[in-house]
Amino acid sequence: MSVRSCRWLAWLVLVTLAPGASARPKAVPRTGVCDTLLPLGVKFRFGTGARPAAPPTLGPRGEVYVGTVDGIVHALGPDGSYRWSYTLRGPVIGRSLVDSAGRLLVPTRSSIYALRPNGSLSWEFHSPVELQGDLMRDGRGKIRFASEDGRLFEFNERGALIRNVRASYPWSALPVALPDGSIVGGSRSGLVFISATSGVSRYELERPVEQVLGCPGGRVCAVAGGLLEVLGDGDGFRVPARRAASHGEFLAVVADERTLSLYQGSASTPLYRVTLPDAISAAPAVSGDGSAYVPLAGGALLAVTVQGRIRGCEQLGHSELATPVLAPDGSVLVSGREGVIAALFGN
């Protein structure tokens, strides 16, 4: 059987099994975590067949894209209806992005694929180094990716490398893009690397860097050695943290596997500190009004209000969930290790 025939057969099977826009989401039995809490409500649920490699990517018209560890990219409509799938050579390793032409750029260990909105291949870039983590867009509109040898590459939408900068080696906190377009990453040696339109800066911490993120007020934060601190902060803001997330003026901090705190602005005292009913499996997501969406190890997603009240809970599976993605329409997208992606009603 030819390769074309194999792809056609795989596509036919996926179309047959894929949930339609009108399909009623299959309920997952609620566990003790969600038993006494109101449900959040599922807009749609889609089985990816294998573990998603990263949180989903949103297209300009609400399309949802998700890549899996077995090297398949799925495209869904805003209502969860199946559109197409594409098979790559190698597993997806990070989050994709949509370029200015509407193409989906997908990273694997050795290549970046550019897929047109109809699911056909536009071009493929073969990288001279092994890629790591997500594809990112910087403040000048250029695409960035990290390499396993500790460099940060700049890349254009035609599939050509522009330049690279030696950042740190090895990466312990893979680079992320901040709202101002800066790209920030960290190393096991304690180095935090910041690439901005104004130039490159570095901060030396005493402990291996576990996470980097933007904090309220346009500041840069790092989690290292179990503490979150604001880089270059003369006031010395430091709080216990394993993971954190921010949006606008709000900063959510996971101090241990079951404790969530929310800070506002530059305040050093949290708005609340709440004990969660299960261990947190990934960083939460924070909305503009301070609501936190917390993924749990047992497959449930919690919604916590800015007052620290658990507003709802949805059981999406029975294993770890990834960091949620907040859509412009207020819905919450989340993927799980069991091979599922779901959209929930938000605020």
C-alpha cells in the first residue's frame, strides 16, 4: 500500500471517530474532588489518540490546534468539530504558533512544519540543531526557538534562520515569550537570560532556575530553589513557589502541591491562600478578572474566584492535566495525558 493510501486510510478512520460539533460530550465519572462542587460545563471534548505534547494553540478565528507525542497534528473548529489531521516525521515537542499568513508552525526535534489552514504542507525546515520547547514570537514579530545546546534562534516565516544567540546551557527553564515581546529562559547554573528589543540581559541566581514568567507591572520573575522572586526588585519580593502564572495585575503562586495564593499588583500580601482538594499537575492559568483555573493530578480542573472561592470543578479524565489556555471568548481549553482536549465554559 502506498504512503498516500495509508494517509487516506488514517484520515478516513479519524473522520469516522472524530466527534462532530453536535456530538454530546461523553461524561467522565466525578471523583471525590468534584463530588460536592458545581460543574463548569463542557463545550466540547475531543480524543487525540495520544498524549498532547503541549497546550493547544488558538487560530485567528477560534480554530484549535493540538499536536501529540506520536507526531500527529489535529485541527478543530471553534465548536470542536473535526477539520483535519496531519502526520509528521517525529513527535511534536512543544506548542505551535500561527504565523501572519495563517499557517500553523509545528516543532519536532529536528524540523519545523508549516501547515496551511486546509491542512496541506507549505514548507518544512530541517534544523541543524535539536529543537526544544515551544515556538515563540518576539516583540519584532520574529519567530524564536531554543536548541538543546543552549542557543536561542531567530527564524522567519519563510523558513530561514536569521541569527542565534548563546543563552545558557543546559536549559532548565525553557524560554517563554512575555507580553512585551521579550524572550526569557533559565539554566541549571542559575542564569536567567532575557532577549528584548532593547538588547540582551542576564541575571545570576544562586539556584537552578525552574520557571520564568512575566509578573505584574512588566517585571520578570523566576522560580528557583522553591522560591519565586522578581528580578532586579530592590524590595526583595520572594515567596515560596513551585509554579506560578500571571495575567495583567494578578499573580497566582503554587507554594506547594496543594496550596494556591493570588497576589495583586506589587502587593507582598496575597489576596487569599487556599488549600486545594488534590495535587496541582501544572501551572494554573489566570484570567483578567483574577479567576484561576487550576489543573489537578487526578484529571479535574478547578475554577477559583478572585476572592479565593472554588466556583466549579470539571472531571476531564483520571490523570494529569496540562496548563489551561484561555480563549478570547472566555472559554477554557485544557488537555490531559490520557489523550483528550476539552473546552469548558469560563466566567
